[in-house]
Amino acid sequence: MHLNYLALAVPFFLTFIGLEYLVAGKQGKKYFKFNDSVTNLSVGIAERLLDTFTVGLFYFVYDWLYRHFAIFDIKSSVLLWVALLMCTDFVWYWYHRLAHEVTVFWCAHVVHHQSEEFNYTVSARITVFQAFIRTGFWAILPVIGFPPAMITSMLLVHGLYPFFIHTRTIGKLGILEYILVTPSHHRVHHASNPQYLDKNYGDVFIIWDKLFGTFVKEDEEPVYGLTKPLESNSFLWQHFHFILEMLYSVRRASGWRNKLRIIFGKPDYIDPDARRVLEEAFLLRNPQAEAPRLIRYVLWQIIATLLVLFSFLLLEYYVPVFIQVCVTLLILLTLINCGAIMEQKKWVFYLEYARYLVLCLAGYYIWPHAGFLCAAAVIMIMAFYFQSHLKEYYLRLVYGYPRS
């Protein structure tokens, strides 16, 4: 049986998140908040899910570049593996630095910095947009002559190591502070304190920051998150708010030079009123409460989603493409649902129609019989007929009372 054992990364990371939670509790520290942890995991689930469709594409790009443009014919050896580690880390440094210094790249990377907590769940805040940009930077490696198989193997290291530096439970690590990126160094990177802004970009080695003047050691207690906090649990808003801010700023700017400066210049060029105007237009806020029913419903949805994700990844090679698309849509709708519920939105009820439709499509693919379609249609008609009662019952079930 041909299983995708990379799926084991899901329980592996969840185990360490659980251990960190226990250690933090033993230390008497409150490093986890329910809403924050759920939104962090939601972003990570979406990225890992969409990776199943993009990994093959990225490998194809590396392989094509290697076969057509490789400058050197590099063969695998211990020394060259070390050289590749240094090269990937050097490229990462510049990708990461430019992701903070160029607005269009920051649009993809900003999601990683939205959390106002700092724990292992924050490491999951990677978007598929970020994956595309990183692939563009790392594309220099096959051109140099590193084989695609070596590159993809090394990139697994760059996916694993950063996970362990997103924590407050580990203090400074002595002599390692001079060589590696440690939790202390990365806490600085995620901080919004003025003296910590745009510092410590390294992924594995801290030497690049020291070489290029972007290193700062941790002295003052970091304050995490954006300098202008997002204050939203919306899955969609977290992904797209800064893209909208950039487009709003471009539309209001006069002249092509100013418009291009906003896109390819520093994020400082974004219109300072953009966030406020867009939030007033698109983000209708409801009081956020952590009602027991709300928490239970969201929690069980996230647990179910993680189980589906693990099974989907493990059996990926046996799942038909149409079912893969259905599972992806179902999970994305669930993540949108969880974010909206934590903001107590009334329209979450209508997402259930969308989820039901996706389930029907998947069901008909597996069991293509007219009887199935008739039963699904009857259920949908009855749902529309009793919609007002169903909606009231649903909102009471989720929130404990109807939302206005």
C-alpha cells in the first residue's frame, strides 16, 4: 500500500503543541488563547491542504530549470549537502527580508505575523501565497545545479526547524545563540516593539542577520502581532485584508510612479486610512464572546477537520481528483465557518447549504444513482421550506441565542 507518510507531520506537530500547552500551564503562563489558536491552525490547515495541489507543480518547475539551465552538475555528497543547507538558508534570509520590505510580498507574509500570541500554533500561519513566492526565490538553486530531489529534501528541514522556534517556553540557549536562530531570536522577529521591528530574518542560522545588520538580541519583553492589530478572527479577512489595503491605496494614488511605489515599495507607503475605510465597508463587527456552545462547536469542527486532513494526506494517492477537490472545498468552507462563528456572524447558517451541496456532489460521484439525487433534492427543498425555523434552531444551537 502506497501511503504518503508526510501526513504524519499532522499528529507530530499536534503532539508538540499539546506538550507546549502542558509546559506553559506548569510554568503558570497563559500562552494560548482559544480564538487565536483556532485561527492559527485554520491558516495552517488550508496551506497544507492546498500544498497537495502545488507540490507537484513546484517540483516540475525545479526539474525543468535544472534540466535546461543548470550551470554546474552537482552530485550528492556530505559537503554539498552542507553547501545546499547554507544556500537555502541564505536565499531564505533574503526572501524573508524582502517579504517585510516589499508591499506585494508583505501581502502574502503578513498573515504569519497577525497573531498576538507566540506559541507553536503560530508556526502554522503560512499561506499558499507565501509558498508560491518562496518557490520563486528558491528557483535559483536548480539553476546553480542542485538536483531537485536534494532541494525538496532540504526544504523539509526549512519546514521543520522553524516550528520549534515559535515558543516562549524555551529561554536563551547559551552558545547556540551565536550560531542558530533560537526561540529568543525569533521572538524578537515577531515582536511589534519599535526596537524589534524588521529584525532577525534568519531561518536556521543567525549569521546572515549579523552579517547584514538586521540582528537584535532579546532584552525587553516582546509585544507580539502587527503594529496595527487586526482584531479579527475571520479566515477570509486575515488572508485578504492587506491585499485590499494595497489595491485601495493604489486606486487612490495619483500617477503610475506612485502606484508602482505602493506595490513594489515599502509597506509604509500604504494609505494610513485604508484599514479603517475597508473595515467599515467589509468587516461588520459583533461582540466576540467565548460562549461554551460556541467553543464546543468550533472545537469539534477543528478536530474533525484535522482528522479528515490527516486521512486525506495519508491516502492522497488513492483519492480521485474530483473527491480531492470536494474535500478541499469542504475543509475551506469549514475554516471560513469557524472564523465567522468566533465573530458570531449570522450568515454562518448559509454556509451549511454550501457544505451540504459539496457533500452531495461527492456522494453522487461515489454513488451515481438517481435515487441519491432525488433524496438530496428533497432534503434541500425541505430545508428551504423550513428555513426560518432551521436558522433560529441553528443559531441557538451554536451561540445559545439568536444573533441579530
